[in-house]
Amino acid sequence: MKKRIILLLSKIWGFIGILLVVIIATLIIFWARGYEINFTTGNVVDTGILRINSTPTNAKIYLNNTYEGLSPLIINSLIPGTYNVKVQTPNYSVWNGLVSIQPQQITNLNSFLLPTNIKQSIVNIPGTIYYSTFSKDSNMLFIVSKRKNGNYDLYYMNLNNNTLNYPLNPTFITDLSNYTNTAISSIKVTSNSDFSYLTIYMNGTYYLYSVSNSTMTPMSTLLSSLTIQNMKWANSNTLILENNSLLATLNINTGQIIVIAINSGKNIIPYALYNGGIVYAITQTITKTLDSSLIYTSNLDGTNKILLTNLTGDAKALIVDNNNKFLGITTSLGNYILNIKSNKLYQINNNVKIIKFSPNSNYLLLDSGNTLQEYYLANKHYIILNNNLKYLYNIMWYPIGGYIFYEEENKNINQSHSVSHESTLLNNLNSYSLFFETESSTVTDTIVNNINGTYYISTNGNYLVVETQSTSKHNLIYIIDLIQNNSILPFSL
């Protein structure tokens, strides 16, 4: 009897041993194929891989506050979900961001760390700086300088072709005083993509400037009786024209004007550039109290017109992400996001202003007055960045590394009138601070503090310009090369 019991036990233990070997082998095979046990749910899940790069390299990587190693780094067998990534290294600001891990996918995350100490050199320009701005297309910095005799000169600096070493002298374009007999009260300069033409808006009049033959022509001579309220470059030879309820394009090579849309009875046609063409909204009145907005795409010549979606309410604004994946829509009845690829539409918080998508198309930046927040598109989650804003003035999403720059106005409590963005250089009552945060971060850092002036970031993210005003009423300018880690000191004119 005793021998039978021993034999039975040996068989049971043998079976258990075989079972354990099978289980362990199965787990090894599952692990080798990228599966993990989710101990929270007890389920076996398919995992993903995270690959993290940083500039500079050899930065410390933390995943959900757990140290993982130095960049560049590959982290295998991650359970699908959202993770917080922190990247840090000495002499650079800490980078924070969210990443969404998908099963059987490699997710790449590129972090760019801003330097905390910036090298400096000096530059000069004749006259007193009246205005400066970046061309959104070609990364030129345009500067309007006022001489002592009252004349206005237009200069440009191609920052992509400059090392920002002293001396850095801008290139003269034209004397604007030849085209205006009065002081410039308002001005705006933009360039087409190949820098062959400029549009110059001065004192309510648009001009077209040819860089090759140095001629400036009033747009009214090209547009006949058509009055234009605003215009924007679509490419090197096409301008988008707005005139109350009219949306049209002008080919500057042929002089041909093509009407894209007419919004009967409304004052604006919201539009955005999309995939080499244009996306726009036309509002139709259904009843006295209800409007319907039709969202279309078309080529710049009006052909290949396609209806994307139909929303209730009067369309107020449209924005498109850099990758042509998402469309942000604001109507009189709410805010919406349209996934253009899947044609899925869903509504988001109505009590916010849609500002812009992040360069990587992962986030949508929102402003609710005193709160700056992000909408994370991967899991439809709201992230509060700053809930103590006082006077939010300007927001720029840095195209590298997921940084958000925003300008806050430090209002003088004794000031009795508001100051427009273009006139801040003429007023000493207000000062401005430029802050930055990384995606999903609640930690705010300051680049420039208490500066009376305005800020611009170039399209490629290499350069930040801070245009200021000194106590002596001579304008100053900073040009900060965020990539090469040097800048130009402020200089008096």
C-alpha cells in the first residue's frame, strides 16, 4: 500500500513538473514574441516597444518616474497604454511628455532639450527698429527701420544662411517712404516660399514687391475693383484672398483670379491650407435661429471639390495639423475634431478656444481664458498646463521637441487703455514674459522675463526673436539661435 502511494505521488509530481515546464516554456515563448502579463487585470497582453532619442544624447530617461537608462534608448515589452517620459541632463531644461504605446508597434519619441545658458554676440542695424517679423514660409526675418529723417527702410536677414556671428548686417530691400507720405501706423510683411515676391501691407494698402526687379505694385492695380481685406501665400505663385464673404485665389504669374467660395450673408469664410489645396467652410441658413456649415476641400483653382462633413451652427474657425490628419472646427454651437483619414467626427469642450495642433499631431492646444490646456488625441484626455494665466498674449508651438512658448502680459494696474499687439513697441506701460513648457508638463520655465516687446519663432524652430523697447525709446532686438546655443545681445540704435 505504501509503495502504491509513493508511486502515485511520484506520478503526480512528475505530471506537475511536466506542467510547470510547459507553462514556463509557453511564458518564454510568449515573452519572446512580445507578450506580458498585466498584473492589474491578470490578462496576457501583446506589448509594444518604445525608442527614445534626445538632443543632446546621453540624457537620463525616466518612464513613469522610473530610471530606464541613457539616450538613445530602446525599452522593450511595454504594456499598451499611456506613459509619462522625462528626459534630463545637466545645463538643459527638463523635457516631459506623454507617449501612447500600441501593441506590436515600435513608437519613436524624439526629445529636444533647450539649453539653460545661451552664448551671446553683438549685431547692429542702422536706424531705429519700428517693426520685425518672420516670414512663415522662408524663415526670413524682415525688419523695418526708421531713420532720423523720418524715412522707413525695409531689410531682411536670412537666418538659415547665417551663423549669427558678429558682424551680422541685414540686407536692404527698399525705402518704404517712397510709397507712403505719412508715418507708418500699421505694417505687415510676408514672403512667398522661394522669396521671389513679398506682400507688404501699409496703412490699409496691400503692395506686391518683386525681389528680382525691385518694383512694388499696389495690389489694387492687379485686382481691379476687388477690395481685399486679407491675403496669405499658399505657395510661391498663389495668394489666397479674403473679402468679406468671398474666398478667392490669385496667380501672380498669370494675373488670374479664381473664386473658390462665396458665403452669402456671412462676414467670413474660415479656411486653412490642406494637402496642397484648401479646406474651407460655407454656412447655410436653415432657419432664423439655426445655421449649417458645410466643410469642403478643393484644389487652389477650385477643382476637385469634396464635401468632408456637415455641422450645425455657423463655422467660425478651421485649423489643420501639419500632417493633414486632423481638422479642428469651431462653430457657434461647439468645438469639433474631424479625423480626416477615418472621417470620424467628435465634439470636445465647448468652453475653450481652439488654438493649434502640435507639430507631431499628438495634441491640440486649448485656451479657456485663465487656463492653458492640451487635448491628447491618442486617448481623448485633457491636460492642464497652466491654470493661473493672467493676460495670455501670444502662443507659439515650438516645432522641435514638443515645447510650447507663450507670452504673458504683465499689465500696469494704472494703465487705463488696452494696447494692441502692433503698438506695444510704442508704449512703455506694459512688459512681457516669455514662458515655455513641454508637452504634458506642469513645470513652467522662463526664457525672457519682463521685456517690453513682442516675440517670434521661425518656422523651423531654430530662431527666437525678441523685439523690445528700452527706456531711452530706442528699440532693441534679441536673436536667439536655440539649436546652436548662441544669441545676439540686445543692442541700442
